[in-house]
Amino acid sequence: MRALVINCTLKPSPQTSNTEALADIVISALKGHSVEVDTVRAVDLNIRPGVETDMGEGDEWPAVHEKVLSSEILIIASPTWLGRPSSVAQRVLERLDAMLSETDHDDRPVAYNRVAGVLVTGNEDGAHHVIGEISGALADIGFTIPGQAWTYWHLGPGPGPDYLDDDRGHEWAASTGRAMASNLVHAARALAENPLPAPPS
């Protein structure tokens, strides 16, 4: 089983990403379930705006799209900015939108029988709102969202320290992340055994 984590931080490599630091906890838990994990830092790529799988010359989204299709588990990891998902996360969701019109050899939307979860960091409140926005978008595209398929960290309300600058709340975020990983893996295995059929015509 494979998982893909798309880190939607605004910070390009090699800058330290708080979102990546929390994602590493979930990645470690997934690997503990014998899941192979690939990661993408979307801000490092030329992901052009649009809602097609391939937006033409120079667009680096098609390679990410292939990673999505080769994975049973997708995790979108985003910081909170102004109480909302990052602009990078929004662009990733817009590019994933193209999957609505893509089907497999059984005429199922290609997102069917894949599970997805959300991870959020930020030094302000709004994590549940971000989780709800991203989860709702992924469900629209066709991913299955298991119960408690998320984790987050913040020390709101108001501005505060970053995840890597303060140990408070880390154990809660980590234990929730481990539960998230377990729920994603077991839901993915259940769908592998009993896949969703194509939608009725």
C-alpha cells in the first residue's frame, strides 16, 4: 500500500516547514503499518493554475497526478493562514478537480476507492475550518474520508509560537496523528477488499 503526502506550506525548500514536522509523525505511523510513503512539497514545483490534469508546457502537476493515482492514501497537509487553507492547498485542490472527469477501466471516477485525510498547523485558530474545507473538497472529487482522518496543532486563539517553537500540544497532535494513520490504512484496506462500484447511470 502506498500513501502520498502533499505538503502545502508556503515555504520553499530548504526552509523549515512546521507542517512537514507534524506530517513526519503521521508518515512514521503509516510506515509502521507497512505503508510506503511519498512526499511532495507543492510550493517547490511549477504547478500552474487551472482545473486540468495537464496545463501545458512547464506544468509539473502531471507528475504529482501520477503519484496520486499510484497511491491508495492521500494526505493534504496545510498551514492555516487567515483562518483558511494556504493558497498552495487551494491550487492543489483545483488541480485535483480534474479527476472528476477521469475514470478507470470499470468506469469509476479515479478517486474512488482511495482514502484521504488532512493535517493542519498554524499559530492561529481555524484548524477545524481548514479540515472541513479540504475534506469536503476531497469528498466531492470522490475520495473516501474515514472518521477522524485528521490531526492538527495550534495554540490559538490569536498569534502565537510555531509548532517547532513550542512543545505544548505536541503529544495530543501526535496521538491524534497516529489514530489518523490507523484509520486511513484500515479504511483503505476495507475498500481494497470491497471496492465501491461505478455510480449508477
